[in-house]
Amino acid sequence: MITTEFRQKVKDAILKHRENYQGMSDAQFAKTLNLNSSVYSRLKSGETEKIAADTFWIEQGRKLNVSVYQKDWKIARTSVYAEIEENITFCKSKKKAIILIDECGIGKTFCAKHVIKNLPNAFYFDCSQASTPTLFIRRLAQTLGVDSTGRLSDVKENLKYYINLLNLPFILLDDAGYLDPKVFVIIIELWNGTEDRCGWMMIGDDSLQAKFQSGLDTKKTGYKALFSRFSDEFVHCVPLIKDERTKYMQQLIGDVATVNLNNQAKVKKVVNLCMGKGKTLRHLETLIQLDESV
């Protein structure tokens, strides 16, 4: 059963998220939520009961990181956060594109979502949920508030047209390693149709880098062209040299633990627990939720 408290928190998060969509009408924004404009109008006026199915509240709560029962994960201005914020700001303001490659569990997605939610016309897209060409185009259109129904070619053209209308738009493609290689050709098409109008960023782990490297080595169609458009390099947060990496991870885990643990005397202990097991921030989150048991 979805509680009234949860609906209220999701509603507040949606209305806060609405501020990012500058130059977009309420009707267009409603499309990004898969709602009709009349239902969104009711939500905007404060209604939450009997206006949408439970699945709507669950999906939007997940997308907007709404939490009711779990301890809130406080933002730590870690080196990962600073690097991601700097790269997003650069790509958005200069209309450039980069590929960020790093290991799982260091907070890439968490930081990216937090940075983006405070930026106008910046859009987060989870590629793992739309990895095929058709799903990618239609879901990206929906994310930006463009009609995602109708002929696929029309949706693509409308998507490019709308991106070009926005002021300094930015699109972040998270978990891009899940994408079907055919989607990379579509991204080239979108890039070409919006060049010097939109900033882009891909985020992934070493599987994304391996996919790109294989495509480049075997000269597969699209890889060289896309890599060129995304600055011809892979950006990393975590150092590749072992000793430097260890120090970096200790600092990263310590920074997050410091702002989230009630008992500061436990910071060193949880850092050692995470490092000793070769774990990252996902393990730290579990330890913090069990704060008094650490």
C-alpha cells in the first residue's frame, strides 16, 4: 500500500524537478511523467489521492530518489562529486561531450542525478532501461517532453527540433554500456542534428570502454565517429595506479562516512571494513543504515 506521506514526498519532488524544464509548458512536462495535462494540473494544485496508479508513484519516487523509511543518504562533496559536477558544467555550457568511465559503486549515478536536478534543461537518461534503438528514441523523447508516439522517424525529427529550441540543453546517458551498438549510430544522428546546441555525457564502467575499444579496433561502423564527437578520450575519476587508487578510495569512503555517520568515532572503522573487503560505497551505505551495529 502506497502511503499518503510517500505520495506527498513524490509530488514535492516532481514539482521541484519541474523547475529544471525551462521553456517547456506544463502539458509537455506532463508527457515526461506519462500523465495527461489535466491529471498533472491536479497534482500541481496539491492533489495526490486517486489521480494515478501506485505504479506511477513508485516509478517517479525511484527516479527522483524519494525515501520515506530509509535513512536519507546525505550529499558529500567528494572528489567524485566535484569531478562529475565540473564535467557536466563544462559539457552543458560549452555544448561538448565526454565519456566518463569508472568502476561501479563510487557514486557516479548518485552524484550525476544530484547535479542535474539543480540545472535547467538538464536531463538524466538510464540506458539500461532503454537499450534498443526503438526504446531509446521513444523514451528519450518522453524524457524531454516530446511526443513519443507515432512514426519513429517523426519522433526523431521532433526530438532534434526540440533540443535545438532549448537554452543550453544537456543530456546524460547513464549506464551507456548496456546500449545496443545500433543505438550509437542514433546518438551520432542526434549529435549531428543538434551540434553546437547540446551538451552530452556518457557514464559507464569498464564494459563500456571495452565495447568502444573493440569497435574502434575492428573498425565497426559508428564507433570512430561517435568517439570523435565525445572528445576522443575516456575520462576517469579513480586513479589507475594501485597505490593512488587505494588512497583515493579511502578518502572517498571516509568523506561519505563523515557526513552520514552519527558517531564520528566509527568513521575509521567503516573505512577499514569497506577497504578490507574490497567494497565501495554500496557496502558503506549498508553499514550506515546499520549505524549502531557498526
